[in-house]
Amino acid sequence: MNKRWLHGLIPAVLAAVTLTGCNTASAATPANSMSKSSNMQGSSNTTNSSAGMGSGNSAAMGSTASTMSNTTASSNSSMGKSQAPIAKLHTSDILVGAAASAPMGPGNGEFLMASVGQGKLIRIPLASGANGFKVAISGNTAYVPTLQGQTYVVNLQSHMITGQFATPSGARIANLGNNGRLLVITGAKSVTAYSLPSHTMAWQLKAGGNALAIAGRTAYLSGNSMGHTDIIDLASGKVTGTIPVGHIEDSVYDRQTHTLWLADWTNGDMTVVNTQNDKVVATIHRAEGGGFSMQNMMSSTGGFMQVTVGPNGKYVYAASFSGNIMVYNAKTNTFAKDITVGTTAKLSGIAIDPSDKYIYTTVENKQETVAVSVATGKAVWTLPGVMANRWTVIHD
């Protein structure tokens, strides 16, 4: 996770609403239509439904979050909605993510901004039925690709959609390369690069996956249905080699150690690759990292979801459907410890506070996002009714 400093992100004119913390309020009660999760990356090209995995949808909210808007907006709606309730922590962190539309009935995909320190939530509606997943942030701009073949451009200061442009249908994973001058949109059938700020296509690779990590001038493309990882030259868009590691749900590059971390959600292997020679240097097996089933998602007892690296590059963190945040030592390429959020918790999106005080993670089956103290391993904050498969943190 990169540190990004952004001032004035949440204007003071937005009204704050009194919110409840995780130690005083129960989680939002799921609606009947939200009882299953089917918005996984592995199914992103066959279904547009979700109950938690990247949903963050209005239909999932119970009485605790009843004040949040459930307004349907058209694709050209650009004004963000300041909503509640969330609690406050002593931090300047702003959680940023994308959410899919509700699995049943009308609804909008959303771009989400939660000010942890100010206790405010902003929902920016996308088109009806839009399905977002992983956003990319460049300065004051966020890029939100959707399965429907539109990428939305959001100004983070005004909370408005300032534009949109066509991208491949089925692609909803965004990354930045070339020092923020190249936007890479990934889907199951293609990887497409666009020059910024013009949004003109630079190249397109007719092969895809569901995980992409960028290290300097190189991109690493993986997939949970692929038996290997492709090495892509970002200048040409050509595959220059492969790494024999596959079935990957998510990946992350640690720039401090020059390593690529590849998480296999079927068997629980975390593979570490030296990006200076693209050789495997370690394979770490943990049972709670594996065992995910696409056929019976919410009953899965484990499985890697999002993987992220800490602010100083010393640790890599993985959210698992086991209920554990799995912590790896990036200096020794070993497993360090589990932080248990809940024995029945299904964790997906995860992000680390740049000051290294909090871990933010989505709890699918409770339809909420929580902050866990790095010092104590205890949940200290809850954002009810809001979920994303892929969280990013901006530290203001």
C-alpha cells in the first residue's frame, strides 16, 4: 500500500451524524436478499451479484444504518452523498473502495469514501447495476472500472464524477504504472493500458486474470483459474515470461524487499518471488489461507482474499475467510502470526493504516468493515453495512 497525502478530502461543510462504535452497537442486520456472497473475483465475469464481496450495497443495511440513503441514481449522477453512521478514531485515515450493485432488484454500484477520524461516509453512486471492484488513485483522482465496460473518474476533493470512458466489459481491476502515468485495467479476458490523463489506449493484451501487481516497469498477472503467473512488460504490453505459480486470488508487491507475494486461496500457499530475477524464494503454507470453495462460498472455512503490504515493508497481511488476519514477516519470508477477528468471521478487503496503528478489514457475513488495533489485535471501530473486496487507505 502506498502512502498518499491528500488535504481537504472531506469538506467541513458536510454534516456529521452521531455514530456508534463497535463496543457499543451491534452489526447491521442483513436483509434476506443479501444472505449469500457471489461477487468474488473468480466469478466476476459470470455474475453481477454480491452480498458482501465488494458489495457495500444499500440493500444490505439493517436498522443500525437505516439513515443511509438507498437512492438510485443515473449513470451521470455526480454528487457524493454524505451519510452515516460510523464512529471516530484518532486518525486521519480515509478508506476508499468500490462496491457492486445489490444482487436483487434495482440499485447502483458505488464509490465509497469513509473518513475514519471525522466519522463520515460518502457514497458516490455509479450507474444502475454497476459492479466495481478495485480502484486506482492518482493524486486527487480515483479511477473506478466496472464490469459493465465503463470506468468512472472521481474527483476526491469535490466527491463528484468528472468523467467516464469505455473500458473492456468484464474488467474491474485498476492499477497504476509508469509513476502514475499509465492506468492498467484487468479482467478475465484482457489487460488494457491507458495513458493518463488522456485515457487513450496504449496497448491491450488478449489474456486476463483476476490479480495484477506492478513492480517498476513490470506487471505480474495471475488468476485463480490460471496455473501460472505471466510477466508483462509495461512499455509494450507483451508477456516476457512466466512464473510457475497459479490459482492466485490476490497478489501484492513489496518495494522494500523487492518481492512479489502470491496468495493461493485453494491450498493456502503464500509464494514469495524475488522480482529482481523472478525466482521463487519461499513458499509458506498455512491451512487457514486455503480451502475456499466457489460452490459454497459462505461456508468456506478459509481462503485468502485481499493481500496488502504494511507501510514500512516489514510485514505482509492477508484477509482470510477463516476469520484471521494472517501476518507474514517480509524480511525473513516466514509466517509471523494470526490476528483473529472472529472464529466465524469471513474477511475479504484489507488495508493498513499508513501510520501502522490499524488494520481495516471487511467482515462479509456481518456486512461491515472493522478496524483492528495493531498493538492489541482487538477490533476498535465498526462501519456497519459497508463492504468492499479491495480497500485502499489515504492518510490525510
